[in-house]
Amino acid sequence: MPPYPGAPTHGTAGGDGAAVPENSEDVRCKCICPPYKDHSGHIYNKNVSQKDCDCLHVVEPMPVPGPDVEAYCLRCECKYEERSSVTIKVTIIIYLSILGLLLLYMVYLTLVEPILKRRLLGHSQLIQSDEDIGDHQPFANAHDVLARSRSRANVLNKVEYAQQRWKLQVQEQRKSVFDRHVVLS
């Protein structure tokens, strides 16, 4: 009920009781009118209900005089369009989140990983020397290796150790495949 007689009511178009959704930016009627006589073509947009999506309700001001209105409106093509701004917002948030994660990963790769690699340089040399000794005496340093792995209380050190071991395995596989042409199983 309007606060006073003749006041516009919210949520209706044209006063005929046809409801327009509260977020009226998500719906519109778009009329594309081509050139007519001496008037150029024009595109009209208006927030109206689907029932009122026609040239007579959307095209304002009418560019042609009274007798030519019907002929002008017959040439116009009107379409009712809806969009979900919530879906658009969620999609943008997901996209920006993924982009942010990728940027954080890039920062990690450029700043943090080189520091860790420098710290592990001595450790990787120890592993390589253990493998060299292990080639001649397979279990000679087994006790030292177990003691060193138990002394690592920090989870990061364990991950670094596993990463170095994996890198060495990959290097050995590459050497086997490319140098000796033998596929490991």
C-alpha cells in the first residue's frame, strides 16, 4: 500500500500489480529497434516484468509520432533477459582465490625454496656420500642413517629429506634410461 494516493509502489511496474524482482538489476527488457524513416536505430533497456517486455512499455520516449508507433514497434525486437548476480559473484571469488593461491605458490617458489635449497646443500652432499659408500658396502651406514632420521624432530626436515631422496632416485632413473638405455621396473 503506498504511503499516500498516487505514490509509486516498489516492486511493481506500471501500477498493474506485475511484480519485478527486488534486485531489478538482474532482469531487464532489451529492445533493439532498427532505423525507421529518418530516425536512426537505437537500443532501449528497461527494468520491467516479463509480461511487459514489449516496445510500447520499454521504448521511452517514443521517437516517432502517434500514427507511426505501431509500424515502428513491429520492427523492434524485444527480449527479456535475466542473470544471476550471485552466481557471477561466486565465480569471480573462486577465480580470484585460485589466482591468489597461485601467486602465493609463486612467491614460495621464488623466495622460500631457494633458501631451503641452500640449507639442504650440505645435507644432499651427505646423502650422496652415503650412497657412494653404500654401493660398496650396502648396510655399512644403516645405523647412522637411522639415527640421523630419528633425530629430526621437525616435520619440515623430514619432508626435505624425502624430497632429496626422491630427487636422487629420479636422477638415477634418468641416468639409467638415457645413459645405459635400461628401463627400471
